[in-house]
Amino acid sequence: MTSVLARYIVRTVLGYTGLVMLVLLALGALFLFIGQQDDIGVGSYTATQALMFVGLNLPSYLFEMLPVAALIGGLLGLGNLARGSELVVMRAAGVTTLRFCIWLGWAGLLLAGLMFVVGEYVAPPLGQYARQMKVFAKFDEFSLAGSRGTWVRDGDTIISVDQQSASRRFGGIKVFQLDSERRLVSVARAESAGVARDNVWQLDTSVETAFAPDSRSAQASRNSRTEVPTSLSPEFLGLAIADPDSMGLRDLRDYIAHLQRNDLQSTKYETALWARVSRFAAVMFVVMLALPFSVGSLRNSGQGARTVIGVLIGAGFVLISKTLESSGELFDLAPVLVGWIPTALLATLTATLLWRSR
């Protein structure tokens, strides 16, 4: 009997979560496609490619929104059972709140497994391919190579970038200047660089080595700021830079080790690693969070009210997560703390409501 009820609860929650996720994916695809309108027509980027870009990014969107979908799906599914008095009958038959939590935990575990597969093996390669397809279509006059850093050639200038810290800020910059006969003229290195007006790159505290035409002598110089004119845009130059949002756990772990070995800043990637791990646990908590609204003091509220509550809690969770991930480095917070605070708050809220409705 217990196994039958367990499968029934799990199937109900998963079914409603799937329906909610379809709605969220449809809305996400619409907003993503609207956001591509300004880029359509640039270079050889077409509306068909924009649709492909949207489709390839949907797995990443699914990974990000699955906790919210699980919460709303749980509220709708358990609310439907409560409205039909099925939960009341189960409780009268001796099913405790703890037993319900275990069953809902199994549903959350299945959803966490789905998140892991999507986040590790599906979303990262598809998202990377989508970025490459879009940028290569928009900037087909440049050549690019690299998977952990960027090597870009623009005429007689070759630029290497190790890190991207913001949309227009880069770190670990090397600039190689060639002459018309492809001989090396100079090499400049800077710890950081930014994009100024008209794609002019400003190298901060750069060291440049200039070679004589006969290649028998060289002269080194240090400059507080050097300007390098190029037609490269930040969007293109940042294409091959590792984006923590598009990396799996294994890739994040390996890249963090690479940055630490080379004495480079890794806080952003450590935060992304812990945030991903905590998000798997958050899925199980949000499914359990739906239970108090179905058997507790809010069980008589309407389906619409439960949905609104789920949307507000889910939006609050996403907002807190993104805010902390963006500002944690600014306030020098430990990455593990930044990654786990939203999930810890969610777990506390779930435990408190479950305790009151036991």
C-alpha cells in the first residue's frame, strides 16, 4: 500500500512539474528570441540562426528554472490532491508528515538527477556551440582558437586572453604584432585590459618587448597604460573565455585548479561551483516546501493563491542567488558561503513550515 501511495505522490509531482516546465520553457524561448532581434541582420546572422540559438540555450534555461518549476509543480500537484481530500484520507490512514517528506524527497532526487544530466552533459556543449554559431555569423572576418583562453588574429595583430572578468574587462593579455612578412615585431603583456572607445584596447601596466628588424636585439619598456587599436569587439574576444554559467561541475573544478596553479583569480568560478552543488539540494527542499501549503493552515487557499506563493518564493530564491553570486566577490565573501546561503534559507523556511503543520 505504501509503495503504491509513494509512486502516486511522486508521479503527481513530476507530472505537474513537467507541465510547469513546459510553460516556463515556452516563455523563456519567447524572451530569448525577442532578445535576438537587434542582432538579426548583423553579418550573416539570420532569423533561422536566431531560432537555433534559442533552441540550443533552452537546456541551460531548464537547468536554471527547474527548482522554480519543481516548487510550482509541487504546489499544484499536492494542492489538487488536497482539493480532492486525497491527502486528508492518506493522513487519516496513518501517513505521517515525515513519510510525505520522504516520498517528496524521492521526487526531488529524481529531479536533481535530471538537473545533473542536463547541467553536466547537455547544456554546456549546446550553449557553447550556440555562442560560437552566433558570434562566428556576426564576425566572420576574424579567426579564433582556444578552449580555456582566447587566441584571436586581427590582421597583423594576435591577441591572447586568459580571463574575462566583466563584459568589457579582461585579464592575462598578450599582444603580438607582426609585420607584412609575418615576422614578430613586438610582444606586450598586461595583467588586465579594458575596452575603450571604438574597440581601442587599453592595456594596464603593460610590459612590451620590441624586436629590431634584424632580430639581433630587443628593447623592453614598461608603460602604465598602452592603447592597442583593433576592430575586435568584446563580444567576439570573450567567445572562448570560460563562462562559469555554461560549465559543468567537472569543468569548473578543473578550471579552478588551472587558475590556482597559475596564481589567477578563481573566486567567481568557485562561487559558481558551490552554487551549482547547492542548487541540486534546493530542488529536494522546494518539493517538500509544497507540503505545508497542502496539509497545513493554507490548505484551504485557492489554486491561484498557491501558484502566486510558489512564484514569489521561487523568484525570491533566484533573486537572492543571483544577487549573492554577483556581489559576493565585491564584499569578499567565501564562495562556499555565497553558494549555500540561498539554499540554507530555503531549507530553514521548509523546516519551519513543516514543523508548524506536523
